[in-house]
Amino acid sequence: MAGIAQATREAARRARTRRESAGARRARRAGRTRPARSLAAVAAAFTLAQLLLVRPGMGLGWDETVYVSQVSAHAPAAFFSAPRARGISLLVAPVAAWSSSTALLRIYLALLSGLALYLALRAWRGLFPDRVLALAGALFASLWVTLFYGPQAMPNYWVAVGALAAVACALRARADRRDRAALWGLAASGALMAWMRPMDAVWAALPLLALGLSRRHWRLLAVLLAGLAAGALEWVVEAYAGYGGLARRLADGSAIQGGLGLHMAVVDQFRSLGGRALCRPCTGPPPHPLVTAWWFALPVAAGAGLAIAVRARRTAPTLLPLACGVTAAFPYLFMIGYAAPRFLLPAYALLAIPVAEALLHPLAMRPGTRRTAAATLVALCLAAHFAVQLAVLTAVVGRTTAAHRDWSRTAAALHRVGVRPPCLLTGPEAIPVAFYAGCSSAATSGHNANSTDATITRTARRTPVAALVPTGSRPPGYARTWPFVPLTGVRLYYAVPGPPGA
């Protein structure tokens, strides 16, 4: 009789567990179907801030000209080095293929990046309350590096939102094996990351792959691998078609990045927080402590969020984004010898979830003096943080706009001396200036080497060719007899062939 009673109790317990699991699934689905007004408001504010603070007419940066030129009707395609992937080129193709307007491209990318942030945050609904997700989105979107690169033709932001969505979809698929939307979302997110930067996608997905292996979530693992493979397929095929094979492309990419290995880039990333788009080499004084305070508070707040989740016995939804953020940041902190703040965007997006959970924890306290004091302190810190980010962004946009205008003036000088499309440009800043002028670019040495002195000399006999030479430096051999025009910081040597028979 005792055995029968125990079996009855066990059956009742299992039935109750099934009912509770079904109820939890229904609650999660209901949470995901309710209007996400707060998340939409964050995404809309992010889009509006980009349009207002990052000037649509700022001009394209160096790397942007490489990506956009691959699909642009305005200028020939620039040399495409081994580490780059064509995801961002295809993303901007709907605008760049028929319009040379930088302002139109910026508006298109600002709208698209806002929509992507909304979709990535929405994938987390049911895993965290909307207030946590809204604050996480606001924290990530308010960083100067996020606002600056959101409307740019650069891949790092898209890896970030792809990683954010992938972790959410993996957690949902893990909790409910029948959630097909989560599996499709996981595949699409993995493909987006790999489409933009294959190696970054692998690093960001390592904890997800480990989760699939350790817990034997074979479907989750297969879907994620399929998404990553679909996104990286073009990059792998191109490696064999144009770079001498996959191993050779990986080796060339490592060489361009200074040789991947054990490098301490933490200090370089710290120095770049003041608004340096590329820190190579990273010298000079460190930024003001007010500018860098958030960077040191970030791991502390993320650890506090994890501790809160462990005490509440809901570890996985907080631990997984934290782990993916750590692996995404690792190669850029410890494996390359230079820094750029955009490299850590995926880590910032993923760590925003546990950080938001920690910052909102004081609201769970009992009403009283301690709760009021804690909430006030958090609000003041956030206000100071937003003000600092705005100040850094304003300075970065100003400097960048001035640099791009110098390139535009150099392009205008090229046209005045007769170097007009079709034309060829060489020199240290040939790639961006050539795009502005509508020319091709060439280099005989360095990471972008794609020509020789003899080839350039032959080209100059039939096509306008110019060489940008820094002031105080000697021109290359093929340009020593050419006339030149002094410009700001450079001399413009040029050769314009006469009409046939002249």
C-alpha cells in the first residue's frame, strides 16, 4: 500500500510539474506577444539620436569606403583584404548601388540599426521583465561607440545585435524544445554574425556551442552550426577563389592584424575610450577618469547581476550572455596588439543584460530610506554616464567630420589638375581619397599591396594617375618627374596623359 501511495504522489507531482511548465511557457509566450512599448521607445530614441548627433553628411571613413566601394556605382572597388567579409557591403547595397549620397546611406543605416536593436531586445521577452530589457537597451545604445557606429557601414554593431539575439533564442530553445521561432531566430542570428565577421561570430558563440554539447541539446547545436556555416559560406568560398585557400586567408588576416597571439591590449582599449577610432600604436595620455569610470564599473556590475541571479535561482539567463560577452571580448583584449573601441561592441551588448539587472535590483527592496538612497545613487550615476558619453560623441563626430572634409578637398584638387575618372591614385591615404574622387587605388607595399611600380608607370601613359606623398617625404620613383601641387600635409604628384598622338 505504501508503494502505491508513493507512486500516486510521484505521478501527481509529475503532472503538477507538467502543468507548471506549460503555464510558464504560456506566460512566456504571452509576455512576448504583449506590446513591447518600452523596447520600441528605446529603439526609436536610439535611431533619433543617431540622426541628430552623428551628422548624416559626415562623409565615409577609411574602412567604410572599402566596404561601400564593393557595391557602389560611384567608384571602383577598393582592395579587399583577407580579414574583411562582404556582409556589410551587401547590407548597404540597396542604397549604395544607385546613390552616392552619404546622408541617405546614414539615414538608411540608422533606421535599420534601430530596428535591429528592437528585434534583438524583443527576443529576450519572457526571460527578463521589460524594464530590465529597456534599461539594457538604453545602456548599450547610449554608449558613444554604439551611437557613432550604428549608422556607419561597419560590421561590428551588427555582430553585437546578432550575438544579443542569438543568446536569447538559444535560451528560449533550451527552455522549450517546441519553440520553432527560437530555432529560426538562432539560425538567423548566427548567420548574421558570421556574414559580418566570421571569426567574431565563432568567439561570441563559443558558450552556446559548449551549452549544446554539454547538455546534449543536439537540435540547438545543429541549428546554431547551420546558421554560422550559412553566414560564413561566402567568406570560405572566396578564400579558395581569391586568397589561396582558407588556411592562407586566415594566415594573411592574422598578419594584417599584427600577428594573432598573446598580446595585452587591455591598456590600448582603455586609452581608446576617449574617442580614438583606431589606436595603432596606442600612445599618449590616458582619457580623463570620468570618461573611463564606466569601463571599470562594467565588470563589477555584471558580476553583481550574476550574483543576484544565482541567489534568485535563475542563473542561466544571466550567466549565458555574460559568458558570451567574455569570449567575444577575449581576442580583442588579449590576442591583438592594437585597439579600436568598436571591437568590443558585442561584449557591451551582451553585458548590458546582467548590468541592467544589477542596477534595477534596488527597486526590489522594501520601500524605505535605503531603497530611496540606492535608487537615487543609481539615477545620478546613469545621468553622469549619459552626459559623458554625449560629450565624447560630440568631440569624435567633430574630429571625424574635419578629417573627411580634408579627403574631400584633396579629391577636389585632383579634379582641378585633371585627374578625373577613370583614374588611379596611390599613397598612404589613397583608398579613401580615391573613393571620394571616383578613382581606383593602388599600393606597392603594405597590407593593401595590389600593384607594382612598373604597372603604375604603364597605367600613367594612358590614364590619369596621382600619388599622395606626405610633406617631407620623397615621391616614389615613378612619380619623381611629375608636377606636384602642395596641399595640407601632402604633396599631390600627378600625370595626365595628353590626347592620342600628342
